[in-house]
Amino acid sequence: MPKTINDAGAVIRMRVNDRDKINYTDEEIVADVATACRYLSQVLIARKSPEMIVTEDVVDYAAIPENFHSFVGQWPVWREGPVFRTSTGANAVTVRYWATRGQGLSSLTDVIPFDEIYFDAIVTAACMLLLNRDEFDTSKEQSILQALEALMPGGGKS
Amino acid sequence: MTALDICQKARVAVGDAKHTTYSDYECMTALQSALDMLVTSCDEFFSPALVKEAELELEDDRAALPEDFRSVVSVQCYTGLMESNYETGPFSREYRFENSQIVSPESPVLLTYRYRPERLTALEDEIDVPEYFELPLARITAALLQGNFELAQTVSDKAAQTSKVQRWENVATKKLWGGYNPNA
């Protein structure tokens, strides 16, 4: 069963001691979970996690997708501002690229676009952002997040 | 062996079995360069690998050379080995090449030639070289992916030299204290 932002919100409110919805609004929680998702995307792409790879057929002057980060290796395709360019013209080239996730998350019912193994990292990162807004000391959350990131796939030597 | 077999071995050698660093396009480009490099090494060391025969029927003293023709080893007609003549001939039992044609009054002729393996277009393509070139090709491809041209050249040259040794082993018997007896 995929987790929604609402599921993350319930855990986050417990962690930041706001079960009665007095301090943080739902909008804040949605925004911070979205930021946490985009942050996690960058971490996973930086460590070359294969689940962040997307395959797509592109032709010359095709628009760059919103979630495009960078190519996996080299192709007869390159980026020129908002479009792809290819040396093959109208013949499509199948390219593989690193894609970020977390764009367009705006509601509590939206599904978190990651596997469940990353749920705790997303919750912890969102908690850090919320606590930071109130200028709490977030060093404990930082070390928890670091520990979680080190244990995620590709974090160690595995 | 297919291009995919070699690419997979090369990826393992450079630690990219997960396909997260190099694209298939890069692997295929490196493999094509590796193949070209190996063909050149085989020429330089007079390797007997990559040699084929074709029987050609000549019409009006001419026949097209095979598509994969690279250079000649020998030309024979029914009476035996033919010689080239680029000055006055070709006369009986002689031949010459004109661009991509062979010219001779004899027909048919048996052409023994060094061939160029077909250029690769897809990962499923079969590579028309002996099996013992599989590992060297993977090593050359891996070295090229990492930009190590010197290592690629060394492996290519050694593979060409070794292919010669393998052929000699087949035709000669071993001597008691090492080496081979060429007259056996």
C-alpha cells in the first residue's frame, strides 16, 4: 500500500509534538514533505541509485521533461536550453536519464513517489524543516537523517 | 558471441554491471573501436585469424570482391597458386585488383583473404570473430570506456600475437623439452 503525505503528516505531527494541529498547518507539512522528496531525489541521483533512471525516446528539439536531471552516460543526444538536440533528426533515440521526483505534490492525499524504505528519511527531513522554522535545535534530526542515508541502498559500499 | 555479451563483460570489468555510469551507445562505440583496433593488430602481427575463402566466378575477366574484403592472402585457380601482375597483365594464372574488383583471365578463382567483421549496429548483432577473441575484446572495450588507450593497444597487440601461437600449436607437435617441432 503506497504511503500518502497524510500518512507522513501523522508521523511528523507526533515527532514535532503537534498532534492537535496548533503549530503547523497541513499546507506547511505538504510543502516540507515535497521538499524532502526533492532532496531525497538529489541524494539518490548523486549516489547513482538505479531506481532514479527513466528511459525515453527523444527526437530533435523535443522538450526537456520537467524531471530531467542529467543523462546516464553519453548519447548521440545533448541538451540545449529547454530542448533535446540529436544528430539523428526525426529518428527517435532511446536515452536513459536521471529524473528527480516530488514535483507537483500539493495535497495530503498525494502519494509519496518513493518506496517505503525511504519513508523515515522523508519524515525526518520534513521534521527538520518544520522545527527549523521555529528555530529549534535540529542537530539530533540531522544525525538521524545522516544515519538513515548511510543505511539506504548505495549508501555504504554495497 | 553477440555485442551484448562483450558489452556486459566490459561493464563488469569497469564496475558498471548496474548500467548507471556508461550508456549502451558508449559501450557500442567503444566495442566498435576495440574491434577495429584488433583487426589492425592482427594485420600488424600477420595473425592467421580473421581469414576467409571465397570462390569467385569471373565474367568478362572481372568479379566483384566480397563486401568484407580487407587484404589478400592468396589467389588460386584450378592449376595452382596465381601471381599478381600490375604492369603488363594479367595473363594466364595472373590477377590484379582494380578498386573493388578482381581482374584475371582465369575463372573460377579461389580467393583467400583477410576480412573485416561487419560494423555493429545493435546489441544483438553477432560478432564474426573466433571465440578466443571474446575476452580480449571485452578487456579492450573496458579500457577504452575508461579512456586508457595505452592498455587497449597492449591488450589488442597481445591478443593478435596469441592468436598466432594458437594456430601454430594446432599444426605442430610439442617437443619433449619444450617448443614445437615444425617438421612433424
